[in-house]
Amino acid sequence: RHLFQGCWINQDEFSHLGKGAKKAFLAAIEKAAADETVPVLLVDKINTMKQHREEIVNAMNRGKPGNLVFIQVKHPADGDRWDQTLRLCESRIAKRGEGHRTLKASPQLRGILQRTVNSAEAMDKDELSKFCGVLKVDMTQSSIVQIMKLLSDLEDLDVFGIDMEVDQLMGEERLLQALHAAKKVESDLAEAGKSKEKPTKPAATAPWYWALQLEQGSSEKLLQAWEGSEDYVTASASGIESKSEHHVTMLYLGGGKDEEVAARNPRLSGPQQVATLKEEFKQRQGEALSLEVPRIVWEDGRVAAAAVVLPDQLRQLCANDFPHITIGLAPRVNAVVSNELLARWAATDDLQTGLQAWLRQLSLQQYGPQLARWCQQMGAATPDELAEFAVDAAQAVEADQESQERVAQVLQKAVQRPIHELMFDSPLQLTALLQGVGRGQ
């Protein structure tokens, strides 16, 4: 979830609903699958029985179109059997203690696992045809190795949208942050179990993100300014389609804990600031606020975003490096790419001040100081010029050839599409309401 900025739905999170757990689980899958803001939906269930797999597939297919991939975690020595997988699962469950909602070490554990293995149903040809791929994860490997191999396999299946770059996802810092987030969830469960407290159910009304929602008149004003321009004609021809809903994301939570939210937002000082922002937004919900849009930036065949200028006090409350409104997207492109677009635009305007933020969007932030020095020495003044000599730049920051090739490839891919700027004669004056937005709204 952390790595893809997606949605993770785990069957065990619904166990407290008793007989209604299954219905709620499938309803949550269907809702998330229909949510345009969810780029990747991860459904976590044991999935050994054909009926259960079919129910999940049907729920997902009732949402927006997408690529279905079945991922199986198994011991490599088992082949068609499950003996080694069962033993390793039993050992790991015993070691994790209370770090799970339902399956914990007990005298009955071996019997539960054995019954699960005995009832497992293999996937036939008809069922396999419903997936664009079936991938196997070696459960004996480390988590980092597993996810890197899985990302590579997913790329080979060509299931990623054009807004997802595998090289960026494989960035060391991004992978470590995702691993830390996963371990934090498990440790929280373990602590809850030790204290014999019932796991806290997520608040049904908890916002998925806080945003400035444009009022209808302002939304229409923005759309008219965009669709009445020559840029819109060209952008539309390249495949960008206008969005009817317009907002400025102030703080994206995505169901994560304060520590996780703080880790992915460098502008925030830590979990305490996240908690402070949430409380302030809660107190000010529904407040009407003013903002300006001086320009629209767009990238061929991908995305169009309105750069937003917030009043100073309001700007301090926005976790985003580049406040913006996504006003147009190409099919299969997620709105999150607006951040990369505006970071690139800022770096094009001033590479020395904008380089680090742009590299952060590419998951190359660890090379910031070195690449800044290299650009100064070589006279590179824009991201395009840096990408033109990406091989030389990569050699300056990495020693081994594989890493050099990865860095160079990311830099080159990031500027493949030209970007354009539509500057207004005078900034658009707009109004918006501060709102907490639930998942799927």
C-alpha cells in the first residue's frame, strides 16, 4: 500500500463483523475497485479455494477496468505440494506472536494450516484466463528481494499505467520506507495483542485526505479558462481528458498512521505535525478560503495541472511541495503524477532550487547534492539538459554499472514528453471549502 500509494484490503480486518464479514469484505473490494483515486488495489486473503477467488474477481470487475494479477507466495521447493510452505508458515506464525488479527500460535495451529492445505483447489485453465498473469513469490527470500522481483515481473506483464515507473518504485529509500510501514503495522498489532485490547476498528468517517474543494462557480471558471485556450485543443488531441471535480490536496492520509504520513511528506517535521494538521483541519472544516491560479502546466498525453498559490498562512498547512489542481488526465494515468509534472516545471524554471524536489518525485533524492554539484560543474541548467547527459551524470554518482544504468534510465524517461505552460494574463481568483474527503468520494 505504501509503495504503490494504493489500497490494501485484508480479509482479517473484517473478522469482527462475524457473519457479516464476508459481505463487508467483498463490498469494500467493489468500492475500492470503482474508486478513480486508487491506482492499485491489493486484496489480501488466503485464496486457496476457487469459490473465494471467483467472488473477489467478480467484485473487482464491477469496478473500473484494470489488470488482474494473481500473486502466490510459496516455498520454492514445494512444486505442486505445500509441505515446506506449511512448515515455514507455522514457524513464522509462532515467531510473530500477537502480530496478526486472527491467526496466532496455538496447539490448534498445525491442524488449521493442514486443513487449509488439504482443501486447496488448483486454478484450472478457465480461471487462469481471467488474470493477465500469475506470479510466484519465493517466501524464503528477504522482503526487499521479493518486492524487487515482483516489480520486475509486473513490469514484464505490462500492467503498470504510464504514470508508474518501476525504476522509481525500486528506489532504495522508497522500498525501505514501505518495509518500515509494513513492519510498523505488524508491531502495532503485536502490542495490541499483548495488552489484550481489541484492535481499534478504523473510523468509518475518517478522511482519506483533506482538501480545498472548489466551489461550483470557481470550478466552472477554471474549466472555462482551460477549455477556452489553444493549449486545451492540443492537450486534448494528445489524449488528455478534462476532469469535472477540482480540489487542492492539503494532506493525503490514505489510511496510514501519522508516522507513515510524515515519512512520505518531507515538508512535515514528523508525526506530531501530522496530528496537529488533522486537528486544525477538523476544527476548520467547511471554512471558505481563497486561492489563485496563475498558470496551467501540462505534459503531452499525460496530465494537466493548475498551479495554485495559497495565502501564506494556508500555505504553511499544505503538505504538498507544489499545491495544485489536477484538471485533466489521459486514460490510465493517476492524478498523483501532477506532483512530478510540477516538480519538473519548477526545476526547469530554476534547477538549483527545484532539483531536489524533482529528484524526490523520481525516488532519486539520495543523489541530490551530488547531482547539484555535477550540474554546476557541467553547466546543466534544466532537467532536459541533465537527462541529455544522464549517462555521465549517473557515472558521477554511482560506482557500479547496474546502478548507473538505473539512474540514467530514470532521468531519461522523466523528460521524454514535452511540458507546456499556459500563463494567464492575471491569476484566476477562486474560492474553495476545506473538506475531509472519505475514500471513494
